[in-house]
Amino acid sequence: MNAKLHIDLSQGLVDVEGSEELVRAVYEDVKDRIHAPGQRTRSHGTEDSAQSSGHAEAKTGDAGDKPASARPTKQGRNKGPESHSIVGALDLSSNGGKPSLRDFLKAYDVKSNYERNVLFVYYLINHAKLEKVNDNDIFTCYRNVGAKLPKFFNQGLFDTANKRGYINTKSLDDIKLTNAGINAVEHDIGKVTPKAA
């Protein structure tokens, strides 16, 4: 039995036609990546495929549709192109006995942006002593160390939360470090062995 899934967001379109299993698998993969409250996904297909997903039309902004860690609360986050700014007051130097962000990062063999993101959040909370970490703070870290910016910056933060569980992105104005994130930084991410003098 063929089914069809059509998701139309103002910036993108996903159109899948095939077996009910394939369409359901694509929907499960895509639904966690939709972050704009109030937009709707529409599923077109047979009556059975509509019933299997609960209903033919579902709001994607409802709390029950995705994990709490994936729902941004800042208004207008997904309207138009992403734009971030450097936080000039953010001190990432070695002042006050703390390591600079660059020195902190040099101790790790970073292999992905997931690892980079959790290291930045860890540093900002534990060394820079920020009470609340936001996406611009993390953007500032990328710029400070000269790392290549992810093309879809906020999506990278959501993926660090959803795919690795390292951070909590329920609010992009208050990104939190999870126990998995602490373990990643303190135990799991590879350390660089200092060279002998």
C-alpha cells in the first residue's frame, strides 16, 4: 500500500511517496527537526496511513510532538535566515586564573561540532561562570577559536541536544549542560597527549 507524506515549511519541502513503513520512517526522522511553532505538517495518502499517524494533519509546535530539549522558546528564531552576533562583553581569555577558551580546547581532540558545542557550553558554565548560556555566546566561542561555523547554526545546537543528549536546548537563551554532556567532557572526548619537551 502506497502512502505519501508532504511537509511544506516556508523555507523547505519534503515530499515522500512509497510504502507506509518508508513514509512513517521519514516522518519520524523529520518531525524532530521541525522547530517553528505554529507551522503545520500535512500528511497526504491513504486513509490507513492517515490513521496510523494519528491524523492527517498535526501541529508541529505542540509539546507532545517532540522532546522538550528540542523546542526553542525565543520568538522568531526560525523566521528568515539565522543571524548571530559576537558578545563583546564575554571574556574568553585567561583572566582571573581560568584557562582561555583556546587553551581549554587545545586539551581535546575534537572530532565533531557535537563535541565542540558541548565543550563550549562546559567552558562557559564552569570557567567563564555564565549563569545562562545562549546561542550568541556559543557563536562567540566559534569566532574566538577560528572554528568553521555550521551552516545551520541553531540546528547544530538542536542536534547536539537530540542526537547526543549533551546539552538541553529547550530555550536558546538558557542552554544547559546535561549529565551526558559533563561525562562527555570529563571522560569521553579524546584528550590530546602533551608533547614531551
